Amino acid sequence: MKKQFYTIWAVVLVIATALFSKNLTQVNKILPSNFELLDVEIEDKYMIIPAGLGGAVLYDISDPYNPASLAILRVGEFDFTRTYNWDMNSKLAIGTCRERGMAIYNIRQKNQPQKLVVYNPNLDSTIGAVGTISFEDVEIYRNHALVAAHSHGLMIFDISEPSDPIFVSSLPSENAVSLAVNNHVVYLADGDGGLKVIGIGDLENPQLLSSHPTSGSTRDIKYSDGFVFLGSGGNGLDMSDVRSAQAVFVDNEPTAGFASRV
């Protein structure tokens, strides 16, 4: 719930900046050692900042006014290896690397994360997919990794043994770029395909429950308390009510710039 609060607060902050910027005060500014910053993920008192180049930086935000850098997570042996989106819980951090798959870290010791594997689905003969698989976003769900994989849609992996992910199932879509999960339902930002609502009560057989158009090509999605918020590129921010499987569009908020993250 705390992660959801911070996420939606970030959206509110962006909107408030445009409307009431004179009332905001910058309390701190951090300059991570990596660059090309793409997003922020928060879990409890920890924050991870993904970057295209330079890996990701893990912070302790127990004191949000003074975030403490704990470690840098790199996919390759060199500084300049691209990662895109990350998710974490108390034990694991997972980052997507597009055609290179996903990097999985043991983060039980936050200041000494251990890289367990860089899993490349294109080298996994058990998948049998057509074309190159590209991992864009990931959510940790119980002992599984749920991955938005562009034209390969939602892909599900068993990570009970994190160093050896096992492919479970998939549900193709148009261009899956981001996802959010709540209980047994995945909300998929599907590019020009809009919003997909997918049931994962049976992880071996995900089911498309409904599909809904959005104001623009969806780029990112976050869930909070029965609603999803979608970054729709040049068309701003969409909000939909997903308290039932048939999502109901609520509103669109234009943004000053390109809404690629929520």
C-alpha cells in the first residue's frame, strides 16, 4: 500500500506542479551515480532508481529528506549496460533488459546485493516463441515474475528458485510495455492496444477478461485502490475504474509534456 501511495502521490505532484507550482518547495535533490534515469520504484523504506545506462541505484529512504545510497546493481560486468524497469520485494530485485531478458538480484543484504542470474528468454528452448522476445516491464507476484514483453504480451515465470527462472505461460498482445497486478488480475498497458485486463487465477492459463481503448498509446500503468492510471504519451494521463473486470474510463488529464511514466 505504501508503494501505491508514493506512486499516486508522484502523479498528483506532477499535476500539482503545473497548477500550483508556487506552493511547492524542493526539500532535497539527489544525483545518482548512474544516469539516463527512467523511473522510481519504492518498496517499504527502500527505493530503486532504474537507468538505461549504468544499472540501477538502491537507496535507503528511511529518512526521505536524506536518502542514503546503498548499492549499484549492474547487469553486465561493465558500467554501461542497459536496464529499463525494476521491481523489488524484501528479498529480490528484478530488472528488465529488453532482448537480454531480466536480471535477478538477491537483496536481503541491501548494501551487498548478489546477482543471481541474467535470464535470456531467447536462449530458452522451452518457450518456443516466434521472433525475438523483449522484456520491458516486470512485477514480482508471489513466487513468480510477470513480464510485459511487447508482442509476446504477458509472460509468466516461476522464480521459486530465483537463479533458475522457469517459463510457465504467456498471453500474446499487441505491444505490452507495462503492467500492474492486484490479487488475481493483471492490468496491461498494451501500447496502441490500450488497456488489457487479464485474469491470472490459474497462472498456467492466463485469461483475457476485457480490453479497452485509451486516449493514446499507453506507455506506463499503475494500480491503486480499484483504479488504474495510464501514461498515454502525448494524450496525457488516463484514469480508469477497474473495480470490476469491465474497466470504466473515468477521466483524462492533459499533461504539459509526453506522459511516458506514471
